[in-house]
Amino acid sequence: MLGAQASAQSKQLSLFDPSAALRAAGTIGGYTLVDLSAAIVDVNDRFKLTFQVKNVFDTSFASSITNGGPGGSFRFLIPREADRYFGITAKVNFGGN
């Protein structure tokens, strides 16, 4: 079993300020994320082993930009999804049919 998922986010304003320069600095650019997965499934549904890659193209982005960093700088809040990562999920059914 193969799977793919894509999501896109247009640019978003994270810093609301009357200053156009600060608004521009606090705008997060648009980005697209792509996730892929492949699974091995038992024909009797006793087990399923799924391999997944999140953020295939390693797209970096901030989820939010705020004031209050050191020396009055901006703080960029970076979510886990902003880095590529891999995972394996296993599912086992112990119940009998």
C-alpha cells in the first residue's frame, strides 16, 4: 500500500503592526509540504508495518513570528514539521477471527 499527502499554505501575516516594515518582517512566506508512506499489510489483517517520510523536500518554515526575542529581536517558532523526518509504525491484531 502506498500513500502520499500534500498540503499548501499561502503567505500569512504573523506580526500585526502599523509599521509596513515590521509587517513585512513578520510575514511568513507560503510553502508546500509533501508526505509519503508505504505499508506492508498481512492479507488476514494480522499486522501492518508502515514506513513514512514527513516533509519529503525538507521545507523549512516558521509557524509564528513574535516580538520579545533577545535584544528586541523577533522570535521564530519552528514546528516539528519544518524538518524532514522518518518513522515506522507497527500495528498488530491479537484477536482471533
